Amino acid sequence: MMRPDPRPSCDPAHPWAAAPMPPLRSGPPYLMWDAIVREPDLAGRLATHPEIADAAASMASLLRASAASAWPPAVVGCGTSEHAAMAAAAIWHEAWSRAGLPGLGPVARQALEAALDPWPGTVVGISHEGASRATIDAMIAARDAGGRVGLITAGANSPAAAVAEACLCTTEVDLSWCHTIAYSGAIVAAALVADRLAERQTAPGALRAPLDAGIAAADAAAQLAHELATSRTLVVVGSGTDRIAGREMTLKIEEAAYVPTAYRDLETMLHGHIPALDVGTGLVLVLSDRERLDVRVARARQVLAAVARVGVRPGAILTATSAAGIPAELTPAGRVVVPDPAGLPGPVASLLATAIPLQLTTYHLALALGTNPDALRREFTPYRAAADEAEADGPAGDGGGSATGDA
């Protein structure tokens, strides 16, 4: 009888090992594309799976139990999972307020800092494969300080899962190391937990619909990427919940297309950063947060007009409502416009609306520049050596701090 290959799995008894280096395809479609187009189906499965519902209820109970603590629940992660942790904190904060629970509610913390300065309260780790050293250390430190520990992961059999008392498994592992499923899957999982916290029921189709709309915008994403491909450096700008999507897009571009990219908050952009911009800079505005959208749109128009004065040709990822407030001439590089998601709380709507547009823009940028987005450049010796250095102190049996640099 053949023994199963070790890998991340939702079966806690399955032997675990970090996912291997992705097989290198000689050209498109790359594994990143395969993952992106599966995201709507994944959202639909997560939203209707009975075991996921039970796990979401357990995670919500863990969070609710911390309401009496002086320490707010913390959410931690690394790479894409750090951005998913920020997303979960934003989603749960809204549900926390809706439920009338006391205190600030969940907050995102950087994993290394949480490990070095643990709070004696609840910590939820987000780790796609369950391997990230800093995330595991933060979970262990919280547990040792008297806190309770949860985990959202695709590896319920992983080293991180061994530390958690509540685990929600997102069921599907990214084969590409430029993670996409890791982001959207964790956002959907967080939304399901939020429903339990707020004692409400979001229609499963409402969670899938923004991802389908993102797929439908693929041509616009390809056109925006074509315009950005002439840039020497890139800047991504956002505000509110879009600060999370902006950070994730920055990471994706550097992983997949190897273009130096910086993230700036919308207001921060106007306070000293413009002197570094010129005709060699591409800029993408991400604007979907419907909270105080009028103020955000007005300030975004000022940012776009200001950077155009120094030769920047901006583009944007927008919802239909925000697009109505941004004149087309302010986004000469193009725009990806998706419908405003219906039937979803504000943070969930914003995060799911922008997830696939930012991923598809990145993917098509990689195609335009001739890069392989799947292996984080580790098919080349210097980058593999850099990864080995970065991952040398990982937990026993997990092959490093994070097998993908983004787990």
C-alpha cells in the first residue's frame, strides 16, 4: 500500500511537509493563473461546507471569549498571510461592533513583533501552509503568556496547527508561490467567522459574486498591466480597507514581475513622496472602500492630478461607485472597474471586490515583462540561496521559516 505524499492538508492525521517548489512551466498559462480562476469556486465551497461552518463557529467562540479580556484579540501572519491577517482584523472589527461586544475588537499585529512582545490574550494566526516561523512563534508566545490560540490555514496537519486550539482549514493549497488562493480563501473564511460573531447569515452567492466579477474584468486588467509594463518603478496607493489590498498588490508585483514597488497611503502620498516620482514611475490607485467614499474620492483626485504634473500616468482599480467620481482623464493608464458588491459588510465587500483585479493585473504584468510568477525567481541560484538564508531557522521538519516566503 502506498503511503500518502506529505503535504498541507485539512486532515490532521495526514503527514505534513511544505509544498514543494512549483513545477516550472515554459510559458503561460502559469500556475498563478490556474489558481486565480479557481477562486470563485473555492469561495462557493467554503461558504456552503458544513465542516467549515462548524470551524467558523468555533473560531467565533474563541474570539467572543476574549471580549472580557483587557487585551484585544490579535491576528498575525507573514507575507500574503500578513495581509490576510489585516483583512481578518478589519472584517472582525466590523462584526465585533455590530455584535455590541466591548473594547476595540480584533487588531492586526506584525508576527515578529507579536512574538517578541506577546499579549496575554487571544491570538489568531493566519498561515497558508502552516509553516511561517514568526507566526508560529507569535502563537506560542501568546499561549505561553496565558492566551488562547486559533489558526486559519490550508494545513490543519501543520506545525502551526499543532499550537492552535481552534483551526479553520481553507481546503485548497496554492501551487504557485505567488499566492492568490491564500489571500481570498482567508478573506472568505474570516467573513464566515464574522457572520457567527455578528449572528447574521451572508448568502453564499454574495461571497462568490465579487470574485466572479473580478474574473470578468480580466481584459481591463490586462490593458492596465500593458501600460504599467513600461514603468521603471511602481507605486500603489489606497486608503481605508484598500490599504490592505494595496499592500497585497505591492507584494504580488514584486514576487511575480520583479518590479520595485512601494505602497503609500492615500494621504501619505502627498506628504513628501512626489519628488521621487517621474515619467518612469507607474501608479495604481485602489479605491473601493465605501465608508466616507466622498472624502476618499476627492483626495484621490488630488493625488492623481498631482502625480500627473511630474509625468506619472496613473491607473486604478475601482468599484462602479468610486469610478463615477474619478474622471477618466485622471487614469490615462487605464482602469479596472468592478460592480459594487451587494449583500456584504463593507470590509468584506471591498476586499473581495479588489482581490482578483489586483491579482490579474499582476499576472498580466508578469506576462508583459516575460517573468514566471510561480517560483519567486528561485529557479535562479542567487534567489534560491537568498531564500535558504531567510528560511534557515525554521521549525524542525518544516524546511524553513516559510517554504514559499509567503505562507
